Amino acid sequence: MSEENKNLNTSAPEAQENDALDLSEAAVDSAAKTEETEKAEAPKTEYKKKKKEGKIKSFMKSRKAKHGSIAIIIVAVVIAITIVINIVCGLLVDRFPNLKLDLTANSAFELQEDTLNYVSDLKQDVTINILASQSDFENNGTYFIQAENLLDKMESASDGKLSLKYVDLSSNPNFASQYPNVNWDSQVSNVVLVSSGDQYKALTLEDCFEYDSQYYSYYGSYQFTGTKIEQAVVTAILNVTTENKIVVDMIKGNGEQDYSSVTSLLENNAYQVNEVSLATSGMDDDAEFAVLFAPSVDLDDAAIDKLSAWLDNDGKNGKTLIYIPCADKVDTPNLDKLLSDWGMQVNDGYVFETSNDYLVSNSSPYAFIVDYADYYKDNLKNSKIPVVTSDTHDITIKDESTAHALLTTSTKAGVYPYDADDNWNYNDAISGEALNVAAEGVKTNSDDVSSNVIVFGSYMMFTKNFMEINSFNNSAYLMNIVNTLADKDDVGITIESKSLDSAELGVTDVAPGLVVLIIFAFVVPIGILVAGIIVWVRRRNR
């Protein structure tokens, strides 16, 4: 190795060591300078910090901060109180549904007086099963929430006799098997099942809610327009709590018109309705009522004899026949003879009305309201609500010792004959006397027990279109007759459907409405005014 290389190899470690020393000294100098800088800047930072803290303390001591803090505290306290009140009110309303305040114009969420009186006097335990989970039921819409509120209030008003339950059929498949007489077909929309002991009754969607039938037929879905669940449930309770039901025979086999509305009305009011044929069997011995609904053919002699024997009841009486003739011209000599024996005669032709005070509409003189006679009027819930008839025959009282009128026209009514020609003048048909459109024949035995034959001149007045309109008394009047003759204490329960179409709030002069009116119209404004005056006076005096 040359001398030069030796020198290079020897000097390299020394040079590296010198470089490291230089770097170390530079780092020390830099750290020293940093420390000196921090020491120099420390008083400035401390000053800024103290200055900031001083501003905060000054602000907190200022009047603005004091008033702002008080305002924040007041707002927080008010919010907290509001939340607590809301929670407490929610718990109280859940526990006591009657505490809910209904401010709708038509009291859509309030039970009617008939319902309150009935459920508060229940003697038997009744279960109302809503056939869905609570959330699924409520999710069906506003009318279902309304229905739920009404059922909650019924349960609360019943003093423990009513029990409201939710049954999800999908998670409780064995529930339906306990009620074999209910139609559980998937096409039948059962929504409520009311039970008491061994008796039960299912209510469908159509029973509990009103809906637009035209919309349903066109689109295949429901557009609800009202709630009938209060009426449906009350009549179902009446049905399942009645042990010994009075039997009504509907006479069939003579080309009768559809009497399903009459059947439903009777069954809802706890009557047992059977169908009988006078040609094959005859009347039930235990039946107290029979209905012959608009037959299109006359009864034969044998059928008339069976009816007469049933009415006589071996001299014991106690039977009632309700006869409603067909609207069309039908020759019925046998039925005419039966009615004649009871002092009455149904005449041909159609009654028309010319008094504007009696017409239902200006479009037809054959649909009109009628006047009550002195019979079966007293027990009506509201005798100011009229009975309406249409396409009716008039009835002549042939024997006033046996028969009397029940419903009459005005003195401006007349009869349009079947055989009227072009020369017929309606003024000539008006006699100036009221016409009878319903009458009753009565026969009483020595024990003061009566049998009755009641005739209504129109079957149209007992069809669904007339029976379900709350502004007409057709259903109530028919049930009042039947209940009175059956000597039943309850004379039927008439409950109007509930609609939510009116969205405005209606504050009436009843107690809840008056309280709300006083609070929001007087208490709150006066309270705000007084608080403002106090704050203004205090600030001015400082």
C-alpha cells in the first residue's frame, strides 16, 4: 500500500469525528436559542391568556351576561317543565283515556251519550279483540286511530267490564280456531271480534267504517269516509250479552224483495232471526215476530191459515206480523182478506206529496217525510228526526175499533193510480185529508194480551239506502216498534257514524271548550302583559 493511501485511510475517521462534533454543537446552539425565544415569548402568551380570562370575567359580571344567563336558564327550565308535563300527560291519558280533550267541530273523538250510558251499566264481562297488532291497526290511517280512541274510552267508561285486546292473527294462528262460527275466509276482512262467555260476534271492515263504494268498485281499494265502529261494537256487545234472544221469523218462498237490511238490524239488536217457508214447514212456535217483506206473489190458503193460527196462538195471543207489500201491482186476494180481518186495506197506486215542507228533494214527489201518529213515538231517541218513505201505498182503516194509523202524510198528498191516463190531473187526486202510509191492527184477549198486524206501505223505506242514513229515523222507528212489543227495557241504541272531513277545531260552550277558550284568550295574554310590565318597571328603576 502506498503512503498516500495510508494517509487517506488514517484521516477518514478523524474527519467524521470532527463533523459529528460540529453538528452536536450546532444542535446545542439551536436548542439554546429556542429556549431563549420561548422564555422571551412566555410573558406575552401569559399576558394574552390573562387578558382573555379578564374579558370573560368582565362579560360574566356585565348586565348583558346576567340577563342572558337568566334568559337561558328560564328557557331551559320551561323546556324541561314542558317535557315533564308532556310525559306526565301522556301517561295519564294512556291510563285514563277520558282525559283526552276533543276539539273537533263534530266531537269526532267523543263517545255519544247512548254509548256511555250503555257501557257504564254493563253487568257482564266483555272482550273486544282488535284483530291486528296495535301498530298495524294504527298504520291503516286516521280513521283507525279515531276508532282506537273511541274503543279506549269505551273500555275506560265500562268500570272494568270491557277489556280491549290486540290479536295479531299471523302470530296467533290458533285464535281463529276458537271461534268456528266466524267466516275466516281471506276475502272477508274481519277487524274486530267481540266476545262474552260462549257468545261472540265478528265485525268486518264494512261494519266498522264507512267508505266510498264507487271508489272501491273502480280501484279495488278502500277510501274511508267515516267511522261506524262505536255503533258496531255497542250492538255487538248487546248481541253477545243477551242470553235468551227473541225469535223473529222471516217468511220466504213468495218472491220477496231483499230483506238483508232488516235482518241485520234485528240481529244487531240481539234478536234471533230465522228463515221459514210456510209451504214446507210453518212458523216457529217460539217466534214472537214474523216479517213478510214485499212478496211478489200471493200466499195460498194453507199459508194464510198457518199465519192466522200462529197469530191466535191458541187464544193466548202475544204474536206480531209485520207485512210490507210489494211496490208493483200484485193481485193478493188472500193477503187482502187477512188484512181485512185486522181492520185494514192496502190500496193500489203510489202516494205523492205536494207540500214542499215534506219533500225530501224537489226531484221526486214520491219520496217524502211523514208524520208520527200517537203510537210508538214516546221511546224514540229523537222524535224530531223524521221517517222517510218512497214509492209507498196508502192504507185505509176499515175498522177503527181494531186498527189505527201509525204514519201519515200531509193534507196535500194524493195517490197516483196504476191506470192513470193522459187526462189524469194530480189536483183531483188530493182530497185535503192526510193519508196513512203505516197502520196497525190489534186484537186483545180476555187476559189483556194482544196480537198485532203492522203494515208499512213501502218496502223501499227499509232498504239500505234509507236505513243507514242518520238524518232519517227509519231504523230507529222500526226497532222502537219491535222492542216495545217485545217488552224490552232497551229500546235500541242509535249511534251516529263519525266523520273527520271537518278539519277545523270547534270550541263550544261545554266545559272543556270553555277552559281552553279562557286559557288562550285571557290567561296567557294577561300573563304575558303582566310579565312585560314587571320587567319594564324593574329595568327603569335600576
